[in-house]
Amino acid sequence: EADAERIEEVYVAEGAWKQLSEACKQKLSELSCPYETVADEVFRKMSDTQTPQGILCVVRQYHYELNDILVTEHPLLVVLEDIQDPGNLGTIFRTGEGAGVTGIIMSSHTVDIYNLKTIRSTMGSIYRMPFIYVEDLQETLSVLKKKDIAIM
């Protein structure tokens, strides 16, 4: 689900390659970066999961500014303070996307969005939901109030 222009590298396990549909193989061949097939044993060592899915991508991180999440006329934002569990953060992203949230603001002490468990638990929402970390949450809330964004 990552934007193709953000994908830096792609690795496919040999066993997974044999099971891929022709449409998926075509999509891989259309990427701007080449893909590489690797032995299943090597792939298992590259992955951090017990049962990897067989395709691993290195994706350039996203970097947003406050204005990037205020692009809609009536933004619906979630503001998070010091969330520590990576699975919970991913679930909030996923649920927020389903509820129509347009952006997520997180305090600087919130778990890293690029934590592998967080990324998995977003189930792709990380690629569609703009987010920022802020040093001073109270200052950011003041900026939102000045822009007539209701805070509840």
C-alpha cells in the first residue's frame, strides 16, 4: 500500500515468488526500484516476524508539518499524549482512518510510529493518515484554537 515512489528496495522470498499471482509480479516489475528474490532461509532472517508474508519493502519515511494535516476545511484530528504501546498506536491510526480522521498529532514522548509492531498494527493506515510529533503539545493546541478548530 505504500506509494511506489517511496519504495527504496523490495525483497521477495523464493517460496513466495512461486505463489505470487501474475498481477502481483507485474506490479513488482513496474516499480521504479528493482526487486530481488532471496532464499527463504535468508528472508526469514531479514524479517522480524515468526511467519513472514514473503515480501519485504524498505520504504522512505513520511515527514509532515502541521499545515499538512490542516488542509481540509474542517479537520478532524486526534491528539495523542505519551501513548507507549506500539499496538495501541497502530490501532488508533487504523480506527481513526475508519472514522474519518484527517490527521494525528502526537506528543514527542509517544512511541515511534516506525516501530515495526506499530507499522503492522496500522494495517496500511500509516500510508494514508498524515501525522506529526510535536515537542510542546499545549502550544500546538493553542495554535489549533487560534485557527478556530474545536478541541474536545
